[in-house]
Amino acid sequence: MVKPYIVTFFKHVLSSDGHDFNALQEKIEICADTAGQALEAAQQRFASPRGIPDWRYHADSVEIAADLHGRVHLPDDRSLHMSARDSRDLRKTSRRRS
């Protein structure tokens, strides 16, 4: 069953006063059967217009949340935030289940 997801890309940067923070790069709304499929499609949509082969050139982490009628929900009411490496693991898990 296709569900809507919101996939958000962040870049870890230092502020002018030297503090770490996650700078929003792009937020993509996408429909997919699983979070892993949503992640993979959003990564392609993020990278393609930038002319880069891999989304990790412009972002360090990604957050995935199910979007239910304009409200973001996951079973524990938190979104899934992961590093670039963790996102590869989610895609692999999703493919095994399909």
C-alpha cells in the first residue's frame, strides 16, 4: 500500500560561533510502499537536479517521516533520523522485505 512520506536532507555545518548544527538542504514529499523505497526515490530526486551522482555530496544525514493527512507520524510519534551510512542499511532491509 502506497503511503506518503516526508524525506528531509541535512548538512552538518559549523555556525559562525563554532557550534555544530544541521542545516536544512531540502524537504521532499514522496509516496512509496515502504520507508526504504521512499528514501531511495527521494535520494535520487535530491541528487539528480544538482547533477551529482550521490546525495551525500550535498548532505550528511536524512530524516524520514510518514505523513498522514499533513501531520507527521511514526509509531512512536518520532521521525527516523539517520546518517548517510544508516540510510544504506535501511534501503537494504527494505529490498529484502519486498
